[in-house]
Amino acid sequence: MKLSARNQISGKITSITPGAVNGSIKVDIGSGNIVTASITEEAIQELGLAEGDTVTVIVKASDVMIGK
């Protein structure tokens, strides 16, 4: 599948925390960096996601903020 999003980072799922509607997926993208995504429980099941799976984190955002 081709996507227009240019920010695509490979990583490995380290944990999946289920929720009532959305689950939290933590992905280790290397060098001690973890990306957390919140996706629907339905999507988790449809994609067959499990800890240890290699996945691609895709970031498509119109705004990126930094705070200090």
C-alpha cells in the first residue's frame, strides 16, 4: 500500500493496553524512543496486532507543537 504520508518509521510493538473503545499501542522505534498510538479496539483486532509485531508508525499531522 502506498501512502502520501512521508513520516513512516519502522518499529516493534512493545505493549498493547486495551481500553473500552480505544487501545494504546507502544512501538519501540529504536535508540530508546517509544511512539504511543491510540487506535480503536476494532482496528487492533482487524490488523491482528500483537506484542513483538514489526509495524510501521505513520505520522500525518497538520500541526506539530513543542513545549517547554
